[in-house]
Amino acid sequence: MIREARPSRGDAFVKTVRRVCVPLAILSALVPVAASAQTALSYTTSWIGNTFGYGDGKWVQLDVEAMAVGTDGTVYTDAPWDESGSEISAYKAGTKVAYAGQTHGWGNGGGDAVAVNGTYLYAAASIGNQNGTLVGSGYPPSGSQWFGITRRTLSNIAQGAPFASGVGNLANPAKNSFLILNTVANGTDAGIRGLAATSAALYVANTYKNQIQVFDANTMAPVRSWSVPSPGNILIDTDGSLWVIQGLATNRTVNHYSSTGGALGAVTLPTGTVPVGLALSPSNQILIADGGASQQILVYGKTSTGGLQAVTGIGTRYGIFASTPGAPGDWRLNGVTGIGFDANGNLYVAQNGFGPRTLGSTQNGEGTVLESYNWWTKALNWRLQGLLFVDGAAIDPASPNDVFSGSKHFKLNYAASAGQEWSYAGFTLNRFRYPDDPAFHTTRGVRGEPLVRRINGVRYLYTQDMYSHYLCVYRFDAATSGEVAIPSGLLSQNPIPGGWPAGQPTYGEWMWRDQNGDATVQASEIQTNPATGNSVYNGYWWVDDAANVWLATGGSGIREMPLQGVDSVGNPIYSYSTAKTFPMPQPFTRISRIVYDSSSDTMYISGYTSTAPYDSANWKSIGRVLARYNNWSSGSPQLQYVIALAYSPTLSPPVIPVSLAHAGNYVFVAEDTTAKLDVYDARTGQQVGSLAPGATVGGISGWIDTEMGISAAVLSTGEYIILAEEDARAKVLMYRWKP
């Protein structure tokens, strides 16, 4: 998640350079504003995007790649990564009941498969050595990684269930409970993609070795194996035979094997079906979850000859992308990663908004949804959500009850109690209709940090990735796309690695506008900056309330790209030829963040000066000083004040400002590792206090580590709403403060 720090380079701009004038009297007396005596701020801490806020110690993990269901209705999950170590977790009756631990940090990682048999939990996992820094018998040799299975007691999944050949975790409760199946070079994905267990046998889909391997479920000794091309999910039928999903990269199939490996045939699937999960219904039917466009669960009855016959599909056809695309609801499935039943006939469905990750992918999904339905009545029993990761959130200034993250739309009810204000209103990505969405081809496969703007009263969504390389533009059309944000444009500081899109320059900045309205990037729609050799390093995007695009270029000043109107498709128009540039204003030597308030022509800039210099070790910081300039676009902007920001990287924990936001009469500065928000009076520069996580969220937050990790808005009531990235437990913090 860390990009390489690169030196700033001079940017060649276009159009006439505007002179930034600072009065000599101010320059000669340029000293930081001293902090005034602070009073305790009265505010509440709430959250958005997770069923639990962690005030009770619970959170829904950010991703689920595999699921198993116990007979008592306990749902067990697995994923390669959860920011707070909940890769392997247990949920029951609509609440979280446990997480395994020892699957995160110190070389440990989760995985993509899980099974239970009444005594043990078996979960795919990995152990590395953190680039050779971890040594000894509990870790793989330098340069390599172990992939295999961690075994836990079902009565306490935090407790390992050791066995004779078990290794790893020598200093914690999971000691000697890891089975090594693949030892591979670092960077190789050799994870286990399917597990199934009885009281006697554990069946393993070793995708890397193209084998089904069978182990004694109690001793973990190998029993037998046979060759199966690219095996994945495994289902054990009542007769002991196996149903196996194969072909995890492309052309997925479902095949039938005896318990000793004899081929028994294949399932005939509808065209376009992408099998992603298997289950056995209370009526002894085979269920196959379709991760393709239908987003349904296919139900197959068994014939007298032992074959399968399609009966029906359950769930809304096209899932969340059916009528009113993107609107969530019962049986509107989205990216199923696992299905299963308990002994009472309840169906459980795990979803991550994307589907199982492909081989070699670092995709973490688009947020967890766990649902339980009554198989007989189809009524919803319960639903859990953990919807956000490396996501900011922003309020629509024209509709303050609407909040957007990069890929989600939430509705707010400010009268509700803390943590209950939000409801999930829309999933704004559509991977089937708009596969050329830049979100799928840039950082992490998500949109990230949002800005919501109105043009002629019409809502638009602007998003930037966590490091502000790219600014994406989206429009909405409720009649044709419901809640989905339609790709409309992209501004990129440099070529995007990986070859997408065709037609981008090999060097320098460029932009795309969807001129024909098909939401697909064509080379003819790409515009490059005509300035020879122009490339931007470590820039930062901002979009003001009038939808003008600003770019702080680090060491070369600030550029404004005024909105040139909207084209016939509905796309905002920007061009390099109409850009306006502003040189580096005094006293700055390097700019890290900007916030421009178009209503008052006020510019807030943070960065570094000759007396508060840049430190490359903290390249992600917003800088050490914050300044306000009045009458910015007049040609003679006036510097009002300079604030010395809290900046102590040698403290433990370090204090490093990382994100900046402004609303009304206040400026908010987020600290990185502490996640504290310092509050300044925007009129005077005096600090008035700070905001920090309260008891409703356990008094804790993960790091704020994106460049635009906070946003702020002021309601008509005078209440300020400040939204802050909270990756540790899959949510966004919401501070409510009325000065």
C-alpha cells in the first residue's frame, strides 16, 4: 500500500502564469500562529459502513473469500487479509462470536478456503518470514513462503489443534497447528482454494499442484491424492462423493468424483455461468452459486442415474444489478464467495461485492455482506455488513442525508442513535456493464476517496486513489443505471502501469472523457498535455464546489482546470489548453495538499517551507505548515496566516499530519497513526481543540493513511459532520460536533 517516494520534477504548464503576490509586511513577519488555549470539544463519535462499531469489541471483517457453516448455524469465514487480524472469524445468529488470531502479522496470513467437521476448523493460511527478518523452525527459509492449512479446535478457534507434522506459531496458542502443503518463492500464489471435511477425512484442493489431496482429519497424515486440473471449492455429497469447482482462472466447471478420485462426470451449466460456491440443500439438491452476470444460486436435482438436472435459480436474476441497478435488498446477491446450510435448513450466503479473488490477485473485495435466509420461506433471518476498506466518505453538499464512499451510497438519519444513522443505499460499481471503469484498472481495484459535486444541480462523483495519482469522474443516470456511477472521465498524472488503457501516452500526463457515452476508454477520447515532457510527481487533486479541478504539483505550484461545461452525454469538460497556473506561493518550497473554497475565493495550502523542510521519510504527510490565502484568484492573493502543524515523527506513536479538510468556519487536520483530528478556526488559524475516537467505537481507530482520508461538511443546523477513514475495522468514523 506504499508507493515509492519520488522526487518532484518541474512541470511544464500552459496558459499565462498568474502572479501570486504576498504583501511585504506579512512576508517580513512570517511566523507560525501560536496555538491558543484549547477547550474540550463536545462531540459524539459514530460510524458508517459496519454493523458493529467496535464499542462492544466486534466488527465485521472487510473481506470474505470462503465460508463454511456448522450444523448449529455458526458461520466460519476465511480471507487472506483483514486489517485487524480477523481473517478467520465466526458469526452466529446475526452477531460475531469469535475470531481466530495468529493469522495476521509475524509472517502469518489467512487464505481462501475453510471447512469444519464438528471437532475442528480447517482454514487455508500462509506463513512467511517478513523478507528474511523472521528466522527459525517456525518460519520458511529466506525468500520463500509456506501455504497450507491451520487447524483449530471448534470450541475455541483461537486455540490451535497441534499434530505431529504441524509447524509454526511457536510462541502463541496456534503452536504446531499448521500443515505445510506448498513451499514457494515469495510472490507466488500457492494458496489452497478448496477444503471439505468429515469426521475422518480432510479433502484439500491444492490448486498450485493440480491435485486433490486427502488427509486423516485427526492425525493430519496424508492418505491419498489424485490429479485434478486447477481445483477449487469442494462439496462432499451424502454418498461420500465430491463435487469440485475447477478452472479458477477461466472456463470454470463443476465436476463429480468418487472419494478415491474416480471421474463421475461434469455438470451442464448455463452459458455464462461462473461457479463460485457449492452447497447441499436440506432436500438433497446441489446448489451452485453463479458469480457471472446472473448472480443467482442454481439448484440442481439428482436423477435416478446419479446425474444432475437443473431445477431453478433462486435469488433475483442479475442480483444487485437487476431493476434499479446497485440497490441492495433481500436476495439481490453481489459477488458470492460461499454458500452453506445448517441443520435447521437455514441458508447462509457470503458476499464481497466482487467474487472470489483470481489467482495472484491482491484484491480484497468490495466489502463483506453475510446473510442468512430460511430455505423454506426464503425470508431473511439476519444480515451483517463490513463495507469499507481504504475508503473515505463524503457528504453530498446539496443533499446532506446522502453520503458516498468510492463504491457505496449511504443514507443518513441524523435523528438515530450513534452507529444507527446510516443505511446502505447503493453499490455504485457495475463490473458487468462497465468493465472499463478505471477503478478496475488502477490502485487496488477500488475507487477510494470521494468528492461529491453538483453541476447545474446534477450530482457527480469524483474519486481519487489513496495516493492521489488519478482523479476519476462519474455521472449518474437513475433511469438507466440506478445507483451505479457511470465512468465519465479520468485525469492521470502519469501513464497507468499494466497496459491499460490502450492509447495512453508512454510518458506524461493525460486525460480521458467518455465522448460517445459508452463508458469505455477509446484512444480517440484521450487528450495528452501538449506541454513537452510534462509529467507530474507526487501531485494532489482537488475539486472545488463549482467542479473546477485543481492540481497541487508538489514543487511547481498549482494548476486550475476550470470546468468548460458539460457535453451532450453529460460529461464534465476539462482541457489543458484552458488551464490556469499559479506559481509556488510564499513561504512554501513544497506543496502537499490544497483545499480551495470557491464561494469565498479562499485557498488553504499545506506543505513545507525553508524553515520547516520536507522529509522524504514522511512523504505521505500533508506537511509541517498550513496557510490561508484570501482573494486567491484575484491576481493578488493575500496571505492571512501560517499555522505550524503538530509534527513529531520521532514520538511513539509518531505525530504526522496526513489529511486536510475544510467546512464552514473550521479546518480539520488528521494525524496518521494517532487518527486524531486537530480542529482550527479557519478565520484566525487558532487551534480550538481536537477530535478522537470515543467509547462508541472502543476509543480506537486504525491509521488514517490515505492522502484525502477525511472530509467535512456543515449542516443547516450548524452541526459539523467530519468523516474519517477507519481501515482497521471496515468502516468510516463519523464525528458530530456543534460548536
